[in-house]
Amino acid sequence: MARSRRKDKRRPMAEINVVPYIDVMLVLLVIFMITAPMLTQGVDVELPNANATPIQNDENDVLIASVDSTGQFYLDVGGQQETISLSNLQTKVRKILNQNPSMSVLVRGDKNVPYGDVVGLMVALQGAGAPNVGLVTEPDN
């Protein structure tokens, strides 16, 4: 009977020990504090300035303006590609777009051409009245 009285006096513990959870939380906090600055690395880049507005893409006739690695501009009209200066390109594109205002204009830029040349071409095309200027890229293999 002595044993039965001891069992009655022992009650189950209803409190949860949270000390191990706090220890784990503090270890994770230290790990994240150490690794977070390593994840946010960046490169300082001086981007060119341009007054350009975002465009919407629709499926109409397409006019392709290109820039090669030497900075030479080309205009593809009706499957015929011709070498052209930037000012003449803008004039010719303006004339073409006056005849067909719904035509989309695409830019093909060589990967070695300076970024400012591609942006300058896009701004010139928008200045010529091109409602849609998009970029042509090659798919990754």
C-alpha cells in the first residue's frame, strides 16, 4: 500500500522545457547573421541614361535593326539588310512607320557591343515613332 500512495503523489509535469528551443534559435540566428552579408554581393555598374518608355509586344509586321560588335548599324527591311548610320536609320524607320504604324521594331545587338550603343539605338527607334521596340536574343542551350 505504501507504493500506491507514492504513485498518487507523483503528478505528470505539464510544463514544456523551452530552453533547447531557445538554444537552437540562437544558433540559427548567429548562422544567418554570418551568412547574410555573404549572399548580398553586387557589382557597381554605371548604366547609361535614356528617356525610354516600356512597350507592349503584339504580333504584327516586324522591322529589325541590328548593331554588330564594331558598332555598325544595320536595318533589315523586307529581308534585305543594309548598312546605315544612326541618323539615317531614324529617318528611314520614321518613313516606314508612317506607312505602317502598327509595325513592331526589334533590336539585335551583338553580345560584345557596348550596352550604351544598344540603348542609343533603342532610343533612336522610339524617337522615330516606333511604338514597340523589343530585343532579340539567342536561347541558352
